[in-house]
Amino acid sequence: MNNVTTTNTAQTGAATSHGGKFLSFFLKDEEYGIEILKVQEIIGMLPITRVPRTPEYVRGVINLRGKIIPVTDLRSRFEMEEQEVTTETCTIVVQAGGLEIGVIVDKVSEVMDIPISEIEDVPSFGTDVNADFLLGIGNANGRVRLLLDIDKVLLTREIVEIHSSNAGIDA
Amino acid sequence: MPVFRLHRLFKVSDAIEDPTNGLLMIVGDGRRRCALLVDELLGQQQVVAKNLGEGMGKVQGVSGGAILGDGCIGLILDTPELVALARQNGTVSIRKEDLLPQQIAAA
């Protein structure tokens, strides 16, 4: 089912042909990066209203200064065990495929420049995260980060669900 | 009139499941009516209806959300969709023998 979606989201995926600035954050013990141009803002945890009949990783909706936006728990998205909210837990509001979506992460770390020469292709094994969701592996200041293709992470399964629920209504 | 157990559609685990302990809220879409089993009625207020963000997509039974006075978000039910759902799944109706005599009289 996941395989079907890769083609749907291919055009929204960011090009890996250039390096650039990445915001790094932690999930479990691993450090990840997302392109800074996709990041709109970083906020603390706001009260979340759960929305029924949505996937487990969609935590619900929040009130972002009068605008309602959905929030996704990245740990749950990657099928990691849950963690209690701490003072460091925060929501990164990203623009993915033209949509505003909040992403809950354990803590944000820094913004760093990773030149293309320091980005390597993803090995097909050995990461917690599906290789389809990664742009590459970045190396900066002696630390390795998994660079996420946030468009694919946030949009992939949702597209399938929208299609399948439409099919259900037609049937 | 069909009784619609909203907690089943919305998979709410700690809701009141016994219709005699909860409240039945009768809603209609103009032509047809159904009774929604709810825990509690909180009140009535005017709100601005918003969508749940483009990224959320369509949620069955929910038409949108509203920002309440305390900044939290309340979900707005899609009544016609719920009535249609309640009408098509006969399985959600409660049996007559589950009802108390005064409820049968009221229905």
C-alpha cells in the first residue's frame, strides 16, 4: 500500500541535488534534520484536540493563533515508543506540499549548513525510518543526521487514505 | 428512531455505553432524525466554524472545528452525514427490550 503512494508524492519531494540549511532535532537518541525552508516556526506544546477516525500518529488539531492546523507525532509516525511530554518537547510547524502541519519532536537542536558534499545517499538498511522518507544522511560538525523528506513523511499515507475513503463512499 | 452510538464511530474508550445512563440527543437533517448517545450536554454557544486544516482531509462525521472561548478547539459534527450513517447501519440501533418503559413512551 505504501509503495503505491511514492509516485503520488514524487513531485512534491524536495531535490537532494543541493545542500543547504537544515533544522536539526531529536527523536529518541537519533538526530534528524529537515530543510529550514520548509519550517515555518517552532512552538511549545499547545492543547491538542483529538480528532476521531484519523490515524494514530495524527494527534489532533491545535489552535495556532486562530488558525486550526493538524499535528502529527513523529515518534508515532515512525512507530517508535511514545514518550511523555517534557519541557523540551516541541511542535515544529512546517509547510509540506503547501499545507501547514505541526510536527511533534522530542527537542530541537540547531540550524546548520550542510553542503552537498557532506550529504550521502541512504543505506537501504539500519535506520529506524523507512528509507523512502529520507533525503540523505548529512554529516556536519562531526555528527551524523538523518535528513528527512518531510513532504513524504507527512503526505504519503494521507493520500492513500483520502483515495480509499473516497472509494468507500462511491461503492 | 435509530440510536447512534457516537463513541463507537469515534472510538472513544471511556464514554458512557449504556443509553439509560447517558443522554440521547435528537438531531435531524431536515427530513430525517436520529438520536445520538452522548455523555453530557455542556451548553449552547455561537461559534465561527472553521475547517480542520487542509492537511487533515475529510473526517467522517465531523464537518469542522471552532475555536472556543478558552482557546481550545471544539469539533463540529456533520449532522446530515451522521443521520445518513445511522440510517444505513441498522446495527447501531438499540433493541427495544434494552429501553426502560418511560423511554419507550417518550419514543
